Amino acid sequence: MKTCLLLCVALVLMQLQYGFSQQQPKRKKDPGDGRVRQGGKRVKPRPPKTKDPGVRGQSLLTQVLDKGHFLRLGNTTVLPSGRSLELRCKGANIGWTYPSYLDTFNDSRLSTNQIDKYGQLVLTAPSAADTGLYSCWVNLCDGRECSVDIDRNYSTYIFFSDKDNLFVPSLIHFELVYLRPDRSAVVPCRVTDPQARVSLHREVPPEEVSTNGTDVTFDPTRGFVLQSPGPELQGVFYCRAQSRGAPQISTKFQLLYVEVPSGAPFVSLQTSPDSVADGDSMNVTCTVLGEPEVPIDFNWIHPNPEPSRPVQTHSHWRLVKRGLGHTTRVSQSVLSIKDLSSRDYGSYICKAKNKYGETAVATDVHAG
């Protein structure tokens, strides 16, 4: 009896142990477990690649090398001049920009096309003058309105190297560069070889300008950058470049220091003669002092605007050096009236407008 009881207890314990072992959770297999190369060596698992949300995707701007071969372009590209260029940009509606030199003369060597799912730019026989920034972007259109997809906008600066033209040719043989104390200025002696050794020189007295990496720096895509330049840098300058052959000289640059700050025009009015009477002739002169390269638009309001009235206006401007070599643009508009009558007396208003704003000034004209 006792033996039978012990046997039953043993059977119950075995059953419980078997049931417990059946309920044990299985360990999830690691993706790298059991990964074996040929030869029986176990491979260490690689962590999955994750995208950094702060990193922009790779450029979709490519150069066609030959049939079926493409080169993804970076920020700058150096290519030999004379060899035709084909660029492609992936997208269904692609826009392009390229050096304005090619647009100025409506150059037939350049063509852009939209082909299925990519845009194409072809430039035949590029020269050193075609050196510059080439960009493409995807247009997002909703009906008639389109906008640029800022996340798919790609650019590359292409140097078309030419050993006979280390500097990008310019149509202007003597360029003006305006210096202002509140902003940087650029002497635009761009090069076709980013590895060329370039220096900036004053013509009189002959001396080289030190490039210290702070006040004066060189950027092959722009030229020499002058930070906060002063009047001591005005004068005639040129650039000198050397690569593998003899040194070459750029076009010349006249650096002028600007006295007048940016802003709406500063206007003054003057009547000549000071005293008038019926039958006299009169001039009213509107004068603006401003930045050398900022044009002025003039508009007049006068008491007798009848079409039959012989009122004439003409405008002109000139650059004037003032004080310690400061340069100012003097713009003038002159309103002339002959054979004055009572209808011509009253208020004369000159409106002068530039890209910063508009200023109106009035003067009264009376007999006597």
C-alpha cells in the first residue's frame, strides 16, 4: 500500500514538471544569430541604417558621361573647356539657372528640355566664359500657379578650365567697384582653375595687397572679398594668377569709396532766376545726392499741366569726388518753362525715387 502511494506521488510530480517545461517562453532569435558565411565563420550583425532628419538628401543633379554612365555633382566641378556638357536633373517639372552671360546674348549653344521624368541642359563647346553656377529645381504646380520645391533645389559651380584664360573673361575692360564701410565689397576676378595662385595688386603705387584671411580673402567663385573696406583701398587694382604656365593679368578695377549711405533720395530744389515775371523763362532744378550705382527716377507735378504748354524736362547724372576721395552720384532733373504766365505760378513738386524709397520736395513760384 505504501509503495503504491509513493508511485502515484512520483507520477504526479513528473506530470507537473513536464507541464511547466512546456509553458517556458522561447527566447526571440536575434537577427544576427545563425548568420554564417561560407567556411563556417559567424558574421557579426550590423545595426540597421537610420536616416538623419537634419541631413538633406543627395543631389539629383548629374552629368552625363556617356551612354548609361552618370556622375552625381557636388558643390564645385572642374571640367575642360571645349567638351560639350549635358546635365540632368530628376523630376517631372524642372527649372534651370545658369550664368547670365548665356542669356544676355541668347546663346544658341545652350538648350534646356523636359524629357519624361528628368530635365536636361545641354551646353555645346563651353568656354572659360561659361564658368559659373548651374542650378536646377523641381517646380510644384497647382493649376496655373507654380512654386519651387526648396527641398529639391540643387546647384554646382562649374569651372571650365582653360590654360590660356585663367580669369573668367569679362566684357568690361575697366570695372567699377564701390567700397562702403558698412558692408563687404568684391573685386570680381574669378578664375577658371580653382587651384591657381591668385594675388591682388595696386597699380599706383605698385604693391601687392596682403591676403590675411580676415580683412581680405579670396574665393575662386567670386574673387577678392574686402571686409569693411576703408578709403585707403581706393584706386586702380588688378589681379594676377599663375597655374602651370606664365602668370596672367586680369582686367583692371577702379575702387571708389562711397560717402552717401543707403536710403531714400536726399532731394533739393532750386529755381533760376530767383525772381520772375510774366513773359520770362524759368528753370527748376531737382538735385539728388546718392550712391554711385543707384539710379534715380524723377517725376514732376506743376501748376499748368496742359498738353499745349511748352514745358520741357531733361535728366542727367555724374560721379563727383568729394572730400577725401569720397565718390557721390549727383543726379539732376531740370524743368524748363518759357514765356511765363499767371497760370504757371504756384507749387512745383519734384518726386525722386530709387530702390530704397521715394522723396518729394516742393517750392512755390510767384511773380515779382
